[in-house]
Amino acid sequence: LGRQTLRNQGVLGRFDGGIVSWQVAPSYRLNVLAGLPVYNPNETVETSRTFYGFSVDALNLLDLIDVNVFMNIQEVDDVNDREAAGAEIRYFGGNRALIASVDYDFGYSELNSVAALGNWTFDNSLTVNGRFDWRNSPYLTTENALIGQPASSIQDLLLTYTEGEIRQLALDRSGAMQSFALGMSRPISERFQISADVTASQYDGTPDSTERSARAWVGSGSSKSTAVFLDTRYPLSQALRLNPRLLVSYRDIIAGDATELLVRPGLRMLYRMTRQFRLEFEGGGEFGTRDSGDESNNST
């Protein structure tokens, strides 16, 4: 009970509310939850959005997989915001693992997301991992209709549009994003590991669906990125460890005929007070240069 975060059961992250679980049998659990979604962690309790839902966990089926099936209903300003059903499957088989999920909004008759993440470690210590992710970005909710509008709430929009027009605006503001990644890693000594990965992504963009919208939203252009990431750990004592990190990334933005160089140094300090408690301190920065021919911009 309270402010908390869930990444499953159809909940979109952080919320103020509660969840009650009942272990019906050793392998089955029923969950009921309700609350107020929190989109900004700095805001106080926001009562314009409410949600409720339930889910069923089937655990350790065939000694291999866990399954969660959920339904989640959300409202904003007394208007249907999200009506979703879906499932998450988790498979762990020794040196192999796979997690897959699907989220379908039956109020909009739209698929919201399909995702899968897996890895496989072979006998020679080589690990191969892959990820596929298709989703609406941002996630499809009726409140997406506010994007690009001067109104600050759905109630304000209802003064200008019908509920059907608002739902169409929400659909138009929820562009589809696809991404795919494949990588591998292998230890080459007791202290060093080598890894490599390739990632491809695409965002379809969103249309300007009404002359009364404040601005048109367009998709982002293609780009090619190359990055080097250094992550090291230095134990100063049994309790204190330093973790310097450095990321250098170069991006060629094809659509805008521009290049971008980013350098991100960082330092973490980890201090283990007792077996149960650990303190972490982290700091860093980002230094960038974007060059588009005649114009160059620096950022810090």
C-alpha cells in the first residue's frame, strides 16, 4: 500500500495505491490492484486518473515457465483512458532464459506492445542475447490526445471535441516504434570480458490530424551510431569500490545531414556498510557537439 512501481500486470509504472494477492494454490496466485497513476514522481497525489485491475499468476508450470495474465482499466477525467488485457511469460531453463509479453487495448482494438527478450549461455561461456520490441510510443491512452494541444486536461478538450474525436486524436498521437537487438559476450580472462551488439530501430511518426492542433508531429529520421563503452571497477577495500565509466558515441544523422559526438564520463562509488545495506553515490556529465554543415552546437 502506498506509492510503488510495477512493470507487469498491465500497470504503466508508478502509482499511488495498493495490491492484494491471494495464493490460491502452490502454483496459482490471484492479484487485485487499484490506484492513481503517477506520471511525474515529483507531483503529489493526482486524482484525475484512476485505474483498477486483476491478474492471475501461474507459477513454475511444467517446472519451466511462469505466466501472468492481466486485465487493467484506467480512466482520466471520467473518460475511458486505457482498457487493456495481456500476458507475460517467463522461461528459465538453466543456461537459457526467455521473457515475452503482449499488451492489447480492447477499448481501441489496438495492439499496444509485443516484446521478447532472451539469452543463451553455451558451454564455452559464450553468451548470446536478443531483443525484439514493438510498441506504441507513447503508450496508447486517451490522454495522448493532449499532445500538441493548448488544453491541459481531457475535460478542457471536451469543450472543443467530441469524445470520439478525442479518441482519434489519441490514436494519431501514438506512433509505432520497432526495435531489434542482437549481442554476444565472452570472458577472455578472469578480469576481462569482450562483448559486441547490433541494434536497429524505427519510429513511424505521427500525423497532424487536425488544423486545431498546436503543432504537427513528425517521425524522426534515420541515423547510424557507433559507440564505445568502458566500465571498470576498482576495489579500494573490502567495503569500498570505485566504478569509473566512459561512453563515447558518434552518430551520423542521415535525414538532417548532421553528425553528433557525445562523451559521457561518470563515476560511481559503492560502499557496503553491512551485509544487508549498501550506499551508492553517482555523478557524471555529458559533453556533445552537433555539426550540420554551416552550423555547430555544443552542449554540456
